Amino acid sequence: MTLSRDAGTQQEIVQHFADEATEFCELIEDPSALTSVQFVHKSADLLVTLYQVGLALPELDAADEIVAQQVTLKPDAHLYPQVAEKLGKHNTYWQLPDPYDHGVPTAGDLAEDLTEIYSELKTGLLAFNKGAEEDILLSIWHWKFFFMVHWGGHTVDALRALHALIANNLMSDQHL
């Protein structure tokens, strides 16, 4: 598993992603300094960037033994309640599980979306921050693979809910 010939640009993209992922994880780990309104706006801002840069992450082929090693962290038990508290009554929203299957809308859980995204990003950051080339490549693979199969979907769902809160002016700390 290696980066391509245009490694300089790819390294910049990866570093930008790691920086944004770090900021998002810090937000989820300790949202206490922000009001609920600030938390919603900051979450939306970071998720937009993470989605955009996640699309640009390089595709890496992973050996079967690397894939077998991948275990995503489960969020600490205290993360969900503190995120849900920030969102208040706006934690639950309606969504379509598959936009191409005209099924029945289901309830979405914004705090769950945010903590699931956190888990995938934090798992990659733990490898990335070790600094060894193999660990960095593993983190890139993890972020990109799980972006496509897991956290990217949570990001889109969360952004739709966050956008509705912001655009419909539902966000004032007294409304939460």
C-alpha cells in the first residue's frame, strides 16, 4: 500500500483531513465550551469539510491482513449523552434510509450520527498519530473505506438534519 506519484498533493490532502478530523473529535469529546447553537454550526461546518476532503482522500489497496486488523473504536459511553444534551429536543429527525428505495421514513438520531462519525475518524487518527508510514497508510485506507461504507452516510444524514435546524431558524438555545 503506497501513495501515488503525486504524493505531495496527496500528503497535503491527508494532512488537511487529519487536521479537520482532529478538530471534529475534539468538538465531540468536549462540547461544553459551546452553546447548543454554536455546537450545531461548528458541527455542520466541520462535517462539510470532512465530507469534501474525504472524497479527495487517495484510494489505497489494502492487503487482506490489513483489512482483517481493522476494528473501529466504539465511542466512549459518555460521548453520546453529552452530544444528545447539546441537541436537546432536536436530536431525533426523520430520514429515508435509502433515497432510491421509496420506503417508509425512519427516525434518525443526530447524536448517534455524530458519535459514529467520531468513532471512525478517531480510529484513523490513532493510527495516523503514530507517525510511521505503515500506520499513516492504514489510517488513510481506514478513513476512505469507511467513508464509503459507513461514516460518509452518517455525515450526509447529519448535515441534512443540521441544515434543517439552521435554515429553519430552529436554533436558539431556548428552543433546544
